[in-house]
Amino acid sequence: MNTVTLRSETRAQIEKINQTDIVVGIPSFNNAKTIAHVVRAVQAGLGKYFPSLRAVIINSDGGSKDGTKEIVESSTGPDFNSILLNHRVEPVSRIAFSYTGIPGKGSAFRSIFEIASSLTARACVVVDADLRSITPEWMEMLIKPVLENGFDFVAPLYSRHKFDGTITNSIVYPLTRTLYGKRIRQPIGGDFGFSGKLAGFFLSKDVWDTEVARFGIDIWMTTTAIANSFKVAQSFLGAKIHDAKDPGLDLSDMLYQVVSALFNLMENYSDTWLPLEGSQAVPTFGFEYAVGLEHIPVTTSRMLENFRDGLFNLGDIWQTILGPGDFGEIQRLGALKNEDFVFGVNLWTRVIFDFAIAFHRRKLPAQQLIKSLTPLYLGKTASFINRARDMTAIEAEAEIEKLCMEFEQNKKYLVMHWENK
Amino acid sequence: MTNLLEMVIEPLEQVFLKFQVFLPNFVAMLIILLTGIFFAWLVKLILQKFLKAVKFDSWSDRMGFTSVMRKGEIWAKPSVALGRAVFWLLVIVTVMISLSSLDYETLNKLIVSFFEYLPRVFTAVLILFTGYVLSGFISRAMLIAMANAGYHYAKLISKAARVLLMLMILAMSMEQLQIAPGIVLAAFSILFGGIVAALSIAFGVGGIDAARRVIEKESTENPKKSNKDNIEHI
């Protein structure tokens, strides 16, 4: 196992701290606007819920130019008198440094895992630096299941608008659940709690020179935990509101990053998922409540236009991947009027399975293959939005559940074609 | 009488002497030829088995080589066709080597020029092969990127790009083969420049209204059609 190169002053800080109970990692890159709030919420949470445990906040920065690191180092803690019942017994140490290696969230996490292992932490948490809705309770929800209930991995569960997280809802959640048999609702949530043992396990994996170091770390962590039989749970954290993502990253790039990570993991863990059938709920912590979410105005006509343009331009590629039967269905969809457009769950399930099989068989270069999925995904998203427009959040969730059941029932199709390479 | 006999025998002796010199060379040629053919057959057999093992036919289907072969009325499997091509190439090389064993000056010159030309053929084939794969990759990447960006004419533009790339590659391989390099260069320049000029004229003069419509459509619709919307996809 290669270790991370840390600066001598960071090493000295770690040696000085020597041992800790909790490590909270915050990966960042130009998050000066929000990181002070995140650090304060983390400190308040540690003080409120774990006052007698030793804790370290680690900011693993990707070379920010806006003073993110300096804000972490200089930010003052919360006013304990106004928000807490008691003062911390143990102080919270803070380490802020620029990580080395391939630029990306994965490399930032690797440094956090390394430090957590060096400090023999019992529990670790990672939270995004761009969060606006983080509260001190997030620390309790992500750490307690590890320290008090013996779980190794705690995924987040958020209240989200019914139209948000469509890649998660239509691809990542149904596929992860179908493959690995665990119903983790937000596999790529980004805010996780995990045991020190699991941090060491993550660190021992030889993936830090691959795409995992750049992106796809979230799904990698979730899948690695499930596929290696670690005890997994999820905790309700309320709403997730954060700064807008990198505006330069377009939808097909996002889709490629997420789906390629998912498909690569399918290759690595085929022995685990091929024999599995059905899925089980995972223990869920926290009191779920409805959150007032802003109305999102969405126009599906331009999504459907993208779908039809995709059919016109990428039809030959889709036919190679989907075969004549399902491609015929897609062509039929392309001829429908906007108001009659319904992308059936059965067809969508086979589309995702066929793309996974095409990836497995290397039918096209990975990037081209996955990016060609974009118009199909937009068609599916438009269909879901049209259908769920007048639904309540619970009814919309029931639609996602239907899709998941369709994925599970059709798993044999995936298994059969996967094995006949 | 003796003189007459000598006059008859002497040429016969010379023929016999020449035959004495020729016969071992001829036998050597036959041996080289037969051994070479056997070796070529063996290489073909091993190559076809290897190509089958590495699923060359499926790869060829994916890369579009099979469809190119079908268009050229070649109906054998790509692995079989490649095996045969290598076999015949080795047979031709064997024939050339075997002919050199006859030790005729004219033949030797021909053989030397053949072997001098052979690397050019290899390079030209390599340029064509690499160019075909690369142009396919580039045009497909263009097609997907443009289709995702909402360009309605993505297919047409990517196909045009591939044709232009193939033209350039064809000109490069023809130049490598030294087949009328001046004419090839001129033809390529005229054709390439002609296409660009034709497009400019079509857009700038002939189809000014159509061009305006296309440009307006792409420039006004693309922001609308771009994938950026109000929902969070992840």
C-alpha cells in the first residue's frame, strides 16, 4: 500500500495529536463562501453530541485560490453558550492542507483516510464543503450509528424535491439496489459516516491512480462497503442545499462520471452481484420529516426535443447497443406527441442493462458509449416529470419504487447477457 | 565430317553446361517456393486461430471493417480474409525470393525494386488502416458531442468530417505509394479546396436564405436546447 505524501508540518501536527476518536474530513476546492459555515456546524455538532470524545477536523484541499484553507485555519468556533447545553471537554483539532496526487475528490478522501488510520480514529465522517443546509445534527446522525450501533458505513438520506437527483433516481439507486441487494437511497450522496476499520479498508484498495481518484469516489465507497459485507445503514439528514455545481460540467460529462464509475464497479464485483436476487431494506436512523422545498419550474419540451434529435443523430449507435427490438420501441417513442410521451419502466430498465452489457463487451469506447445515453436519459427524465408533475413527494417516490422493482425483476436478463460475453 | 559433328555437339555441350548450372538453381527455387508456401500456409493457420481467439471478428464488426468488406463484395469472415491476405502476401514474397535463386540479372533487378517498394506498401496500408479507425473514432466523438449539445445536423456534419478526413488519408497513402504524387497532391488540393469553396458559396451566395435560417436556428435554439435546466441531476 503506497502512502500519501503529506507535508512535514502536517505530519508534525498528526504526530502531535497522536490519537483521536473522530475524524471529520472536508474535501474542498474554492469553497471560501461556504466552508466556514460547514466547519462551524461540524464543531457545534461535535461539541453538542460528542463533548468528551477527541475529534479532528481535516480540510483536504485541492489547491484553492480563494483562501479556503486559510478560512478553515482561522475560523472561530461557534458560540457554545448560545447553542449548546455544555462545553466540550476535549478540544477539536484542525488540520488544513493541500493534498497531493491526481486532482479530484477521490485523492482528497485518500488523504483523509490516511490521517484517520494514522490517528486510529474509531469513526470518520466526510461532508462536502459547499453545503448550506448542514446542521450540527448531521454529526450525530452520521457518527452515532458507527460508535454506538456498530455500523461500518452510514449513507445519507435527504429530503429532496421530487424532480431533483434524477440520475440517482433513474439509474444509480435502482441499479445499485438491484446489483448488491441493499436499499441505500442516496448511494452518491457525498456525506458519509464510516468506521476506522472501513477507512483502513478503503485505503488498502489499489484504486488511487484510477478514475476513482478523480471522480466516482462516492459510488465507489458505497459499493465497496456493501460488496465487502460491511454493516451498512442510512441516516436521515433533512434537506440538502448546496452551491451550484461546476457550471462548466455539462450533463453528458456528469452522466459519464457517474455511470462509468458504476459500470466499472460492476466489472470488479461481478462475482458478488451475479448470484444475488432481490433486495433488503437497510437500518435507517433519524426521524424523517417533510421539508418545504422550493418549486422547481421545469420545461420538458426541450428535453424531448433533445431526445428526438438524439434519435435522429445517434439512432445507428443506439441500434447497435439495444438491438432491433428495443430500438424499435425507442423509434415509436420518438414519433409520439409530447403529451403522449411515456418512457415505460420496462423499456428504461432494458436500456440501462443493455448499456451495461455493451460496456462489459467493449462495444464502443466507454466515454462515447455512456455519453450517447444522454438523450435517452433526457427522454426518461421528461417522461417522469410529466407523470409526476401533479404527484405528492410520496407518490413520486412510489414511482421510483416501481422502477426499482422492474430492475430487480429483470435482473435475470442482465445476468444472462453478462455471462454470455 | 568431324567438323560438322563438332559444330553440332558444341552448342549441345553449351546447352548442357548451361542446364548444369541452371538445374541446381531451379531445384533451389522449387525448394524455396514449396517451403515458402508451406510456411505461408502455417502462418495463415496460426494467424486465423489467434484472431479467432482474440475475437477479431466481433471487434471488426464494431469498428465497421466488416461492413466495408461487404461493400467491397468480400463475404468471408474478417479473420479468414486477413489470414488469406497474409498468406498471399507471403506467397508473393516467396516467389520473389525463389526467383532470385535463378540468378538472372534482369530478374534480380526486378526483385530488388520489388523489395525496395514493399516498405512503401506497408506504410500506405498502415496509414489507411490507422486513418480509417481514427476517422471513425473522431467522427463518432463529434457526432455524440454535437447531438448532446442539441445540434440537429450533427450526423451530417460528422459524416462530412469523416469524408474529408478519409480524403486526406487516401491522398497521404497514395503519396506514400508514389502513384503520380504531383497529380494526387493537385487533385487533393482542388477537391479539398473545392469542397470548402462550394460550401462557402452555397452558404454565402446561393443559399443565403437557407444559411441564415440554419445559423439562426442553431444560434437561437441552442441555448434553449442545451442540457442546462433547473433540476439537479445528481
